[in-house]
Amino acid sequence: MRAFIRQLPNFHKILIASISAFTVIVIFALPDMEELSQNEPRLKVGQHYPLTLPEDIVTPQAPPKVFTTWETYSVKSGESAALLFNRIGLSAQLLHQLITTNKDIESQLSRLRPGDKLNFGFDSQHQLTQIIRPISAYESFRINKIKGEFRSHIEKKEINTHYNYSEATITSNFWNAAVTSGLSANQIMSLAGIFGWDIDFALDIRGGDHFEVLYEEQFVEGKNIGRGNIIAAVFTNQGSTFKAIYNPEDGNYYDENGRAMKKAFLRSPIDFRRVTSNFNPTRRHPVTGKVVAHRGTDYAAPVGTPIWAAGDGVVEKSGYNQFNGNYVFIRHSNTYITKYLHMKKRLVNTGQRVKQGDTVGTLGGTGRVTGPHLHYEFLVNGVHKNPRTVDLPQSKSLTGKKKEDFIRLASKELDKLKRYNNLLIAKE
């Protein structure tokens, strides 16, 4: 071996010596295995040990689900929130905590009406966590318990609006024609209200009159919840055509030129009903039989029917005599006076200020009459005028940019109404 090493070149001898020396150093420098294992935990086979993972590879877990059990109760006649809570097993202390949380909760729980439904939500320990009170088809008042405290808010569902159309030609009376066309009772009264400053629906309606109505249908989650505003309407009465378009900016109706449909006076101070006599200055008196001036209009309706102030004004006289019975005179300005006679009951006093549409009394048969009715008179500068045909001062109309914007809107809405009319004709 030595002879072999002596034969090697010097370079190889030096390399072998270096490797040998490095090996010896490494062997003696390494720590003892016993020392290395003294500070390390010793694991036992078959035992479970926790494993810590880096946060970046850990998937967050959703919080545990909270299950709510719902119970629905209807408010009974004469039942308050206190009685309702007692009936369903909830404490008076809980009700006190709720109504003292905020004024909205207090208002909602203190104004319960018979038939109102309340949904109560309970957790797994049967502790109250939620209350839902439906307000309408698209609104609910909601109370939630969050971290031991009650909070409330109004929850609204999205309303989707579609257009619908109705039209009819009157043959017998306006009400029957409107019902046949598919309008609801509320829509019929709204339509009469829109045109009530131009048409007396108790006196002026004739066979052959025609109307067209474009209105909203409202849907929530695909379910029809009712009808919205009348968007546009056209009414032809005795050859005269009136148009009305809804202005969403102020909620009022105007004609196609931006003039307000609302006038200073109503054409009729009562719901349209059967009429016993027209404006007739040579009418025979119903009691004496003599021809006397009948400077007014008589409206027949059930006793107790509300009578409205035809316009804003001040009650000049509220009293009774043997001829007029219970009567009310209203001065609307230095120019106009309206009179309401034979009422069952007067609901305003002399000197009282009234607004158009306020109830001033109820229909009756007091004074010299043959039957219950309202006798209505309209005076201009002290002269009796026919309230059906007299020119009435207009209410405030649109001007400037508002008028320009509305005229463009009116044109679009009337075009829609016309298209629906054309579609209906095409179907026929």
C-alpha cells in the first residue's frame, strides 16, 4: 500500500491527504446523538398530536347556523300588545324592553288593529329574537335582537310596475261602464276626481260618453299586489274631450298643455248619485206647487252622505231656518259664494276656514222639502249661476322649464295610451 502511494503523483498525494484530514475533523466535530435528542419531544406510536398549519393554507369556517322557529299570531278584537304577549307566553318585562328601545317599535306595537298579523321568531332556547309585522304587500316592520339588544327597520321589497288599459262607452251610467271595463272602485272614484273639476258626474254624464284610462299594475316577486296611479286618461263628455296626465314630480294631474286639472271649485259637492232636479229658474216648488225660481241644483243621495266644500273659503253662515233647514254658506272671495241647504247635520261653524273637499255637513231632509236631498247654489258677484257650466278659475298651472318637461312627458304618455287602444282594436 505504501509502495502504491509512493508511486502516485504528488498532486494526488496532496488531494488524498486533504480529504483524509477533513474527514477526521468532521467526525470529531459532530455532537453526540444523545445530546441532540435530549431537547426534542419524544413521540409515542398510536397517540394523537396537534398539528399547527400555516394560516395561508387554512380555509375559514362559516359561523354555526342559527335556527329560528316562527310562530304567527293574529291580533284579536280589543287586544293590545300586552294582552297579545300574555296570550302567547311572552313576559311584560320583554314587552317593556321592546317599547322602550326606540319610538318606532313603540309606535308599531301600540297601534295594533284587529286582524293584524305578527310573526315571532324564536331561537333553539325559545328566546325571542325577531318580530315581523307586515305593513303592506311590499313593506314589513322588522325587529331583530343583535348582541342582546333589539333593533328595528322597515324592510321593503322591490315593486315592478307594468301598464294596463281600460276603456268603455257609457250606455246606462258611468259607474256600470267603468266596472264593466275592469276598473276597481277606487280607480272609478279617482277617475271621477281627476275630471271632477270639469264634469259633474251626477248631472253631466250622457249615453255615448267615452273614456280611456292608462294605469299602473304593481307586482312584488311576480305577484300582483294591486293597482297604482292612473297615468293618463281621456274623457269625452257630450262632445267635449278632456285629457289628464299624471305628473310624478308633484303627484298632480294636468292637461296636455300643462294646465292644472284642479280648479278653484268642484263641479259637484257630493259623490255622483241620482239627481232629482236640474238647474231650472222656473221650476215649480215641491210643496206649494207655485212656479218659483229654483236657483240651484238638487242632489239625491242616502241620508248622511258627506257634503264637501266646493272650494277654499270661510263659512259666512252656519245655521237653521224653516225654509232652508240646516244650511251653510261659504264665501270663497269677494266674487264667489256657495250655499248648501237641507242638511241633516252641520259640521262647521260661522267664521271657520275650510279647504276644498272638507266635509261641511251631511245630506238630509230638513226645512221645506218633500224628501232628503242637497240643494246647492253657486253665486258669482251675487248672481246665481249654473255650477255645471259656469267658468271656474283654475288652480296653479305649470310654467317655465317644468311646463316644457311635462309637455314632453304628456306627449309620451298619451302616445302609450293610444298604442294600447290600437292593440285593443286589433284584438277585436
